[in-house]
Amino acid sequence: MATILAIETSCDETSVAIVNKCNVLSNFVASQMAEHGQYGGVVPEVASRRHLETVNGAIAAALEAANLSWSEIDAIAATCAPGLVGALLVGITAAKTLALLHDKPFMGVHHLEGHIYASYLTNPDLKPPFLCLLVSGGHTSLIQVHQCGQYTTLGRTRDDAAGEAFDKVARLLGLGYPGGPIIDQLAQTGNPQAFSLPEGRISLPKGGYHPYDCSFSGLKTAVMRLVNQLKATDPDLPIADLAASFQETVAKALTKRAIRAALDHNLSTIAIGGGVAANRGLRQHLKAAGEKHNLEVLFPPMKYCTDNAAMIACAASAHFNQGDRSSLTLGVQSRMDLSKLQTLYNATRGNG
């Protein structure tokens, strides 16, 4: 099987990994979280500069950890969409340069497909079709996986992504950035039933609600109004209870939609991907619901929930093994629907 070196620089982690099929030989990750935390969010220009400063060392570290030479690498991959354009350019330029220098095939990878393939890193025998609940700071989608490169989006957020909602609510509570880990930690000591918060639903033109789409902007607004009401009587907010109630509402909303989508489409497995997959509330609700409905629920290890190059290499390996190759003229895109994914490989399919 092919050995792939992949570079991931779509947001604020610089990661380089080497993977043979689903076996991770090395996975170097340099996070910029602490630096961006002082600004309350990711600053694209700062992220791009840090990637530029870090990527060469990350490549060397990944090769050393895997104890491999360039002659043992079969292809070079990089995330090319979606993401921050400047950040993506650092990774894809490094990958193309290495491909030219060492005469290796180049593979452009869709970031969301990488999150889908994170489950394969610890479950290499996972077989489609299955449902992927992808929940991160920038994306929240329910995706039916047919096979490598073929996906159907069954549901998605209509406004804020789940991770984005965690960040915004954390800011309302004065907890800093990123919000997900902080809220999750506080929720462990809070009462999830302390406050009743609304579950965002998407109305259909002919009545009723969309079974799989979700909305989190209204929930964020409800938390803001609740915080203002509580502050009017007592400046000391019950932060743990607020965090637990918010997390409970998000976890229940995502779980209900994922379980219904799996049952409606006769899918026996739900694989979770993205940074919010690390959330303990979501894990507890999905595992319990999965057991109730005889569904297998797969969560990647914590280290593969957030952005990492191992999942990108795993996705690239699947495409490589079915003959896909990318052109060295491939560019980056800030947005790209999964339905357009195969266009990343059409230019030079089968070459290299």
C-alpha cells in the first residue's frame, strides 16, 4: 500500500504526517491556539505567517519520527480546500515543491473528506455505506458516505457551525477562546437541566421542520438574553450551569438528527469527525442513543478530532490507490462543496 506524506494548514494547526494506508507512521502537529486566543479567534494573516515559519521543521520532524527517506514516500498530499486561503497556500506550495523536487505524484485533499477519514485511522476495517456527523468550528454536516470520493450531504447547519456556537457562547460568558474545551470542562460540574434553552429548528415551506438541518444562532441569542437577565439581579453568573445547559442542548440536537438520519437511510454506523467530536456531552448522548437503536457509533481519538495531517494522508491514500492524481496547477479554495471533490483529481487521473 502507498505511503503518503501529507501537509495540513487549512486554519491554525501546522501538521505533517506520514501514513501507510491507515497506519500512522508519524503525525506532527504545531498548534497556534495560544497565540490566537489573545485575539478571541483566528487571525488569518497571523496563521499564514506561523505556517510559513513552521512547515519546514514539521516536514523534517515527520520524516525523522517515521524513520523514512524520500525514496520511501509514494506521494505528497496537502489540504487545498476549504480553509483560509493564505494558510492553505503555504501547505499546498510546500507539497507541490516537494513533489517536483522528489519526482512524486501530488494529491490535493478536501479538508472535510479528511475528517471523514479520521475514523479509518483507528477503524481501518470500516466499510461504506455509513453516516458521518462532521462537527467542527467551521462545519456541521450529516454526510452519507457511499465510497471514496462519493458523498451525499443529508443535513447541515443553516447558520453557525456547532464549534462556532461554542466559541460565541464562551465569549458571552467571558471564558476566552477556543470555547469548546472550556465549556466542556465547566459543564462537568454544572447542572444540564438548570436552564431550558431552545433547540434551533428549520421550518419547511409546506409546514413541519427539516429532519436533519440545524440552527445554532437562535440558541446563541437565547444564551445572551439569559445572561443579561441573570446579570440584572446578580453579577455572579452560574457559569457551570450555563455551560452545562448550553452543551446539553447542542448535544441533544445533534444526536437527534444523526440518529434519525441513520435510521431513515438504513445506515448501521455513525462515524463522528471534527473538533466537536471531542466534546464529552456529545459523546455520551450519541453512545447512549446508538446503543438504544442498535447503531455503531465511532469516535476518533482526541488527537484526531482536531485538524491533523494524518487524516489528510489517509484520505489521499484512498484516492491514490484508486488511481487519482492531482495536477500541479491545482489551486486553493476558501469554500468547496463535497460534491465538487472529484474535480481535484480529474486533470491527471492515473498518472504519476
